[in-house]
Amino acid sequence: MAASLKTIAAAALLASGVGASAAAASDSEVIIDRPEFKAPADRRFSIEALEALGRVTDPVVSPDGKKVLFGIAYESVELNRSNNDLYVLDLAHPGVPERLTRTAASENGARWIEGGRRIAFIYPDDNKVGQLWVMNADGSDRKCLTSVEKGVDGFLFSPDEKKIVLISPVKFARTAEDVYPDLPKATGRIVDDLMYKHWDEWVTEIPHPFLAEFDGNTVSGIRDIMADEPFEAPMKPFGGSESFAWSPDSNQLVYVSRKKTGMEYAISTDSNLYLYDLRTGTTRNLTEGMMGYDTCPTFSPDGSRLAWLSMEHDGYESDKNRIFVHDFRTGKRTDLTAEWDYSVDAIAWNPDGRSLWFIAPKDGVTPIFTIDARSGSVKLVNDAIADYASVVPVDNKTAITLRHSMTSPNEIFSVSTDGKVRQLTDVNTAVLSALDMPTVEKRLVNTTDGKKMTTWVVYPPHFDASGSYPSLLYCQGGPQQPVSQFWSYRWNLALMASNGYIVIAPNRRGLPGFGTEWNAQISGDYGGQNMRDYLSAVDYMKRESYIDPARIGAVGASYGGFSVYWLAGHHDKRFACFIAHAGIFDIEAQYLETEEMWFANWDMGGAPWDKDNATAQATFATSPHKFVDKWDTPILVTHGELDYRILASQGMMAYNAARLRGVPAEMLIFPDENHWILKPQNAVLWQRVFFRWLDRWLKPQK
């Protein structure tokens, strides 16, 4: 690194008029600005370039439709943390956005209020706990509105801005001291039901919605509208303010909750939409009898209808996400996407209430669409070789969206219903224009059952078809997450290609975007057709003269890690090395170690002890640990010890098995990371170990 990021940040503090004593503050008080980046002489996209990129987040259109509020986060490898600041962009003159905040902690969840005159956001108080703040639209006159003991994790103002729903945690589990008051220092956890852990935490608190009054200056009367209910709202671990919707008259609030606990919670995805009437204090279940996930409620502009995303089957978290509309006048529910065979990711009403915008994976990308709110007629708005990640309508013909691809991170775009697209931000243009980026090609591969499989191939910069290259099979996780034009700050296919590898990324069986049958096929068939799809993609690409068949690796995380472990025992010498992160090694152990049992029951088919269940028994028979006797290829195992979805013991078992078999193996364990690797220095370490391992086995030794 050319200059100390701490020094640069201190200089920024001084330049902004803050005294020298502040510049010498602790790391947690140092401002993180855009890091200094100098392109290497070979113009190669590197780990350093990846870390230097700004992460554009959460665009919100002002009430008058003239401005966009958004965040840009930068990481400091030296300080080992990131920071998100707020910016505003004039839609009539995009140019350079105006920076509103320059603080040492992140402003998050920002929203316009008072007709665009002020902005509300989440920011830590002096106790490092998130609270609700407001400031003028130019960033001046910051004021903290709340002092909630456990903090505020999210919020949503009512349309009249006289009320706010605040998301804040409440105590859930018993502590040892609750049972035995004379043992206040005991650390043991007393567990008597399931779902005692979730993703990366022991469940001691759950989020609740708190209703508050707002008079323009102060927040008062904060009360928990689920005070007597031991249920989550929003749902952990990813639910936020999108789980709430205010009626246009501000008298009703819809919220998402799965009103279950313990074992019942662990085996079910049956969430519902609840309508809370502020005038009567009563709550009504709007989706009674709808058995899968119901999420993302949004009122039509006139309040007569409610749209939301709904899955049909209880226990199937990757089911088709349908767009449903409830008509309050007639009580009728309508599935707008009944004749459309794809799964929807996000929705937003047009201002006239006649149609909705939405995004959905389709044919290897994630385009943006509109759908008629009466007929269900779907129109493709734009199908660029890219993924759209959000949609915020400006008017009936234009929306603001985040867009990215395999070679470019998120930027803000405007999209019109006539298909016109305009890029509004260029946060990362300077860095990317100084580099030579890879190229991406779409291939259609014949599968063993006679179908066509969309496969992305990412080529190194300055690719020469007359040369000979090492290659990587990228195995997707999920198992039902699309291999679209995604951008990742860890599994970054452009970074892999820039290190000299051709990347083969198949949309194997089990991925959305190719119809419900293709998506659903993987459940109960873990070692089956999807693995044959992987091998079909590799065998197809091996026919190319520029692919060196002796230098092919396979890499993946989560289900992709399972795939790597499985391929290690079935690859017939196709691969020269493997890398598995957070993968399932022993499916029987995974069934009993994981926490969301609905996933295990649906995808594995049932329990190991259910001997009459042919699907379950076939799944457990394909467990990678049963084929370790066939392992003969070098393998790198990585895992986080805070991963409670797939325990780190799975990775340790795989590593131990490889070493006991005499297979060259290495393991990278993170005691402070979960299913993902999030801390900047750990992320850099992971990438360095990742490429060191690949280079060792797939590149000729000099």
C-alpha cells in the first residue's frame, strides 16, 4: 500500500477543520475515505483493486423525483473495518454526487422525510448502539431522536410522518441467572428446544416492531406492538424495514412474522402478513392458510390493494416466489404470476397503481420487468448482460436501480419502460478504467439428459485462443442461488480470471431462472443430476484447445463446498486440485448439526433414521464422507467457526480425512467469521491463500 490509510484519514480530518487531537483518535474514530489506489504496471485486476472499490448501496428517490440518496462504503484493510457514508445525486445533472456525511461510523437505512427537506438514518450513539437520527438534506444539523437501550436496527415512517415503526431487539432466551439467581457469572446456556442458534449467533434476542409518535422534532410513546408475543418481526437473519408497509392513510401497518418458536419454528417456513390497525389496536392475519414464506408487503398508492411475495409450500425456502395481490374491497387474492414460471426477487408499485416493477433471475441474468396489476401481463424492460439488484420507481415510466455484472460492481442506473438505460454514477470508473478486465461469454452446454445448460465462461484479460490456460469449475452455493451476472467481493470470478484462470460457471440443476422444474430438481438429488451437469460443463470446455485438461480445479462454498467434496470422490481425474469453503462433508452429521430444519427436511428428503424414506436414504448414501477412499487430489479447506449453518467441524472432518488418506491438504480456519468472510484483513488473507493454493497445483513451477 503506497500510503497509510490511517494517515490519509487523519489528513482528511484535519482538512475538514477537526483538530489534531481528533486526528490522533482511536482506530474506531478514524474516518475511512476512498483508499488510495495505484494501478499496477500490468493493469491486472488484483485483490488490492477489489478492496479499493466503493460499494454503492440503497438508492432512494426523493419525494419530488429529482434526487437520489444513496450510500458508498469503503473498506480499510489497515483498520480492518468498513464505513458507509451518504451521498445525493441530482437526476437532472448526474455528474459528481454531493457527499453529505464524512463520519467515522456508518450511516445506514437513510430515507427522505419532510418532502425531501430532511433525511432520517441509523447511526451509533455514544454507547456505540444504533439510534434513529435526522439531518437536513444538505447534511447539516444532525440530531439523535432516540435513546433505545438495545438500539434501533431499522425504521419506517408513516406516510403522514406522525408515526414511526422502529425495529429493536428484545430478550428471548433464558439465561442461567434467570434460573439460578445466585449464579450471576455462570456462562452456561440452558437449552430446552430447537432454534437455540441461528446462522452466526446464539438466539438470546429477537427483533420486535416498536411504534412511536413523531412531532417533527421528538420521538415519544415508544411501545412494542408485539409485547406479549415471543415471535420475530422482522424475521431473522436478513429481515429489515422491507418487512413492513404503512397504509397510505397511516392508520394501518402490515408486518411480516413467522409466529412460531422452538421446534415448530425450526421445521417451518410459514410466515404471514399481519395487519395492525392503530385505531383499534387489533391485528388480523391477511395470509391465513398460505403455507410458505410471505414477505415484502407493499400497499398500492391508493391503499386499496396490497402486493407481496409468496411461496406456496411450507418448508421449501427456495420455492417459486410469486407476486400476490390482495384487494381490500373484495377480499380477493390474485396470483399475478400464475402463468409466469420464474421466481421474483423484489417488487415496487408504479405511482398510478396500474402495474408493478420487479426483478427476477431469467436465463442466466437478472433482468428488470413490469407486470400489469390486473391481467398479470409481464413485460421485459431490459435484458442487458447484467443483474439488476433493486428497483425504485420515479414515475410511471422510469425507475432507479442498482446494476452490476461479473466485471463491474454496483452502480446506479435509471431504466425506462421503453428499454432505455442510463448510468448515473461512476463510483468505480476510475479504478476499473485503469485495469484490463476479463471478458465473459455465454455458452449452452448439452446435459446428460438432453437439455441445454447456460454456462458462463470468464476469460483472462488479453485472452489468446492459441495459448493454453488453467481453468476453474465454479460450484455455486445455495443450493438454489442463480449463477447470473453476480458480483462478489469474495467469490469474484473476474478476480479469478485476472489471475490467469479461465472460469467455467454452469447454471446446473437447482438454480433459479430456468423454470420451476429446473430449480426444484435438486431437492432430494444432491449427488445426482446437478453433479452430472458440472461434469458436462467441464467436459464440454475441455474440448477447447486453450483449456489444459491437466490443469483444472474445482472451487465452491456452502453447497458449492459440498459439491467440491463430492466431486473429490467422483471426478475420474478431471481435476488437479480442489478448494471447499463452508461445505457439507458428512450429510448425516449436517442434518443434526444445522439449525433451520425445514431446509434439511425438504432438500435432504427427511431424517437419516427414517429407513422407509427412499429419498432421504438416497441423499445420505451420497454423502461425500462415504467416498473419501477415492480421494487422491490436493484439497484446501476453509471455514469460519461462527458458522452455525454448516459447522466448522464439517471442514475439520474433511481436512482430517484428506490428511489421514495421505492427500495433500491445507486448512484455513477463522475463529471470528461466520458462513462468509467479512472482516477486511480476513478477506485479503482468504484470497491470498486461495490463489496461493491454485497457483501451486495448476500453474507450472518456474
